[in-house]
Amino acid sequence: MTKTQGAGNCRWAVPTLTLESPAWAEADDRPWTCTRDESPEGLESTTACETCVRWEQQPERPSASGEGGTLPAAEPYLPDEL
């Protein structure tokens, strides 16, 4: 199955907001950061990911039920159960 290359499914791209200070402060200007190299690089646009020769598919995560390659079902939000 062929997947489209992008920051959202690249092994090396992470949301900049999840990085430690002071890097996360750049999240407004660079929403994604490539962590492939020793010094992470903030990405102003993810169009570079579409043609990047170093792009790698994000590894599949097993589900809670043990079936590989699928995400677990979302847990209900507490107020939804009240």
C-alpha cells in the first residue's frame, strides 16, 4: 500500500509544540520539526516532506486488542458517561 509522504506520517517529524523549551516557542511559525539530524530543524511548510528523500514511514503501533497496525478505540470522555 502506497502512502503519501508528509509530516503527519513521517518517522522524523514531530509537532513543534511538543518539544522542550525554548524550541516549542517557534510552534506558531514552524508547526513541525524534523528530528532526523542531530540538530532538529523547524519546518515553515511541510511541502518539503512530500519530496524528501530521507522521509521514512512512521512505524505502525499495535492496538490495545493486540491487532497490529490499528489504533485502539478512543476511551469515552468522563462527562459523556455522567
